[in-house]
Amino acid sequence: MNEAVQLDASEKALFRESVKKFLEVEVEPHYETWEKNEIWPRELWHKLGENGFLCVDMSSEYGGFDASFELSCVVVEEVSRAGYGALASGISVHSDIVAPYIMHLGSEEQRQRWLPGMVSGEIVGAIGMTEPGAGSDLQGMKTSAEKDGDEFVINGQKTFITNGQHADLIVLAAKTDPKLGAKGVTLFTVDCHLEGYQKGRNLEKMGLHSGDTSEIFFQDVRVSSRDILGGEGQGFANLMNELPRERLILAVGCVAAAEGMLDLTVEYTLERQAFGAPIAKLQNTKFVLADIKTEIELNKALAEKYVAKYVDGDLTPTEASMSKLAASEMQGRVADQCVQLFGGYGYMREYPISRAYLDARIQRIYGGTSEIMKELISRSLVGR
């Protein structure tokens, strides 16, 4: 694996501008239509890959750019700041969850098979953890993978699967030995075109409307032992090791989304008149905006600190949990306060702030609920 290339400030700024330009040209004119259709077109993945915005910190051995994780953060930041929450979620799962799982846990065969296509957008990645009866408690999952010679036969179902409709690859958690509890969980790389693999409906959500979120069913799906990711029975431990990046990138997105909401709100309050003057001149408005700005900057500083620690290999699961907890709760408060400053117009779908409000609600749930984050953080202080 090649060492990550560190970009200077000007190169990073240039990359950021290229992401912004892409969003202006390829996303903004179509995003509202995609929201109404409740899915964006498959070709968008190809365009993202062609422009170098997928898996940017992947090794060049597998088609990547040897960039730092910080550049992957730039993509999520700009997509989130622009108010495309569903797109940010899909890219994060693909580039910052699925690809690192394969890079860190996969065999050379798995890396060569999946990663180049993920970088180009020809292969879309998803992760299959949540089940109808097992959310944050992954030990309660029912999906099974029974050994049959050199193969495993998978049966069960998953739900709330981001990128589920477009996915070509799913990193799947399944029980290979139900008697062993957490030690009986194994991860697999599953080709979504195998016989017995079935995509369910595209689920209707409160927010993130253009992001496809699906039910997935497995009926006697056969995979090889070579498709095991990270070792048989090691799935739960591997999940715990990989979760910090997932939670950190969520925090990064929360901060950027809040910045985008603040920008919209400042602009609106400067234009909206009340009592003969812009409402931005009212003391209450100024104080609310000041509080929002302060909260954002505090969370941004924490996220930047932990991004640096992740790059150095020093980020702990507790730190990632703190960042995700703080940033997602902050985003929810900011969304509510910004809609309030918009007044009745903030409740109208034609105003992007209403979409941002709906998209913000999921941040305190996926990637581990706020309650789970608090449980994990508290364990570092007082034990279980």
C-alpha cells in the first residue's frame, strides 16, 4: 500500500472548488427532480467516479489517488454544505465505509476485484448490518450463513440499506455460528447479482428522499469462503474497529450541513423585512445566529482535531462517538432554529431549509443512535 499524498492548502482548495463546480453543473439542476423521484440516476455514480470524487484516499494500486482522508472529507463537506444530504449519505457509505472495509480487511483478491470499480463508479457499494429486528444491537441479527463445503449458504433479510437499489456489492454481516453470539458473526463481500439475492422496495423516508434505501433479501445465496471479509467469526470485532471512521465522517458531514443551513438563514434574514428593517437587525435574530455560529465552530474544531488523529492512526472509538454525538445533536438544533427564523416560508418545500430540516433528523439515528453513543462514551469512564 502506498503512503498517502499530503496536499498543501492551495491544492486542497483547488480540489474543493472542483467539487463545488461539479455540484453546480451536475447536481443542482436535477436534485429536486431526484428528490421527487426518490432516487438519483445510476449514471451519477459514473460521473462522480470520472471526476475523481469516489474513494479518493484509496491506494493507487487499486485505482485510487493515494490522497489523505482529509480529501475524502472535502467531498462530504461540500456535498453536505450544498444541502444534498441524500447524496452525502450515499457517497459516505460507498467511499468511507464499504471501501475502507475492503481495503483494511480484504484479501488481495477481494481488493483487486472490487476496489477499482468502486473508484470509477462502475461498482456501487452498500453495507448490510441492520435487520427488521436488529438495529444497533448487531448481536441480535438473524441472517445466517451456513457452511456447505467450501461455500456458505446465506438466508435472511436486511433493511434500511443505503445504496440498496444501485448496489453491486454489499458487505454483509451474517451469523456463521449462532451459538457463539458476537463471536459467531462473519462479514462477507456479496455480489448483488448472485442468484437468490433480491432487492426489495425502495423505502419511503421522512428525509433524504433521493437516496435509495432498501430492503434486501437472501434466499440460499451461495458465496465462497474466499468471500469472507476479515476472518470467520471476526465480524463483530472488525465492525468495532471500522466504526470510528464511519462515525467521524458523519460528524464531518453534520458540521458542513449546519454551515450550509446557517448560510441560507443569514441570507434570508438580511432580505426579509419586518417592522421596516431586515429581521437580521432584530436582537433575537442576531443572538440566535451568534449561538448557531458558535456551536458550529466548536464542533468543527472537534471534528478537525479527530480527523487529524484518524490520519495519524490515533483516533479512538470513544473520540469518534463523541464527535458524532455532539455534531449530530448540534445539526438538529441548528435545523430547528434556522427554520424558525425563516418563519412560515421555512415550512414550505420549495425552500431548501425545509429539506435540510428533514434530512438532519436521521443523523442522530444512523451510524449509531445518540443513546448508543452515550453508552459507549460512558463505558470509557465507568465501565459497562
